[in-house]
Amino acid sequence: MPDYTIETTYNLPISRKRTYSADSAEAACHAAIKDGDRDEARNDHETPGETHVTGIWEGADAAYRSSAISVPSQFRGTTERKTGHFEILLGILKIVVSDAQAGGSTSADWMAKAAWAISRSESILAGAPDPHASVDLPKPHHVLAVLREDRVRAAVAAILEVDHDFGSLSPDAVTDEEIREACLTVVTVMDFSDQTGTAEFQAAMAALRRARRRRSV
């Protein structure tokens, strides 16, 4: 049975409590961050960070005497794993948003990368090994309806033109926050299960008709 030399590390917080006079909490935070005086700093032994592996070498007492072995992902620090994965998530998100803004669809290759990135995120949160490079790609789904706040605001103006029950209320009197809260309420309350079921049935019938035409050619 081979020997391995393992270096483990935990981070010990150093805390400092000091009062700052400022116009706001944000200004006070800026002052505290910029304050370089560490005379009152104390090691916080009550809340040490997690223990994680920072080095592996083959052999007994071999630390830093030979080339280190790569540390398996699940044994690295969670913060390190999250930090490294953030750039990947940001890159994929930029691609997906760019495709959506251009009115196009994201390629299957990038969707596969996104599915893997989601799976890896869940692994990091669970302290589990990274997933394999290939993961099952979610089945495509299609949006039947979108509730747009700008169209709701246009509807507010149209309603006020014909409905006088709201007195002298003007469209500008309705705030963006009120429209957003109303949209969230409607989305939560309304049940589209019947309409979705009807759409699924109609799509199934259309697919069957297409298949029949293809086979009859």
C-alpha cells in the first residue's frame, strides 16, 4: 500500500472591531475596508474555515521534495472551487444572453456546456466530485406566453381612457414597483395548466400528422 504526504489547511479569520462615523452604512464599510491599522486585530479561533487539501505528494514525508499530485476537486476549499467556477458560469451566461438578444437559439454544444456547469455547481455546493464532462442535456422546452411589464403599463393607459372608476388617476401615477408586484401576483395566482395541456395535445397531433406525411412520401 503506497504512502502519500498530504498537506491540509484551514483559514483562521482575523477580526477587528472599530467604530466609524460616516453618513451611511456603505460609507462606514468603505472606511473600514480602507483602514490599514491592524493593532486591534485578533485571531478568531471560534470560526475557523473548513479543512481542505492544499498539497499531495507520493511517498512518506515527501512534501515539497518532489512534484505534487493534482488535488481532486472535492477536497479543495469550497471558496476556491466557487471562485474558479464563477468565471465559467459568467462566460456561459454571456453566450446565452447574447443569443437571446440576437433573437437566435443557443447551440447544442453551448447548452451541453451550460448543463455541465449547472451540474458542477450542484457538486460544489454538495462537496462532491466534479461531474463527468458529458451530462444529460435537458429536453427542449418552449415558452407559450410572456408577461411583459411594458405592455402592462400600456394596458394601464388604455384602461384609464375608458374606465372612469379610478377617478383622476393618471398612467404616470402607477409606479414601476406596483406594476412589477402586480405581475408577480398574476403569475402566482393564474393557472395555465388547461391551456398548457391543450397546447401539448395539439403539438402531439401536429407531430403525428407530420410523421404520417413523411412516411407516405
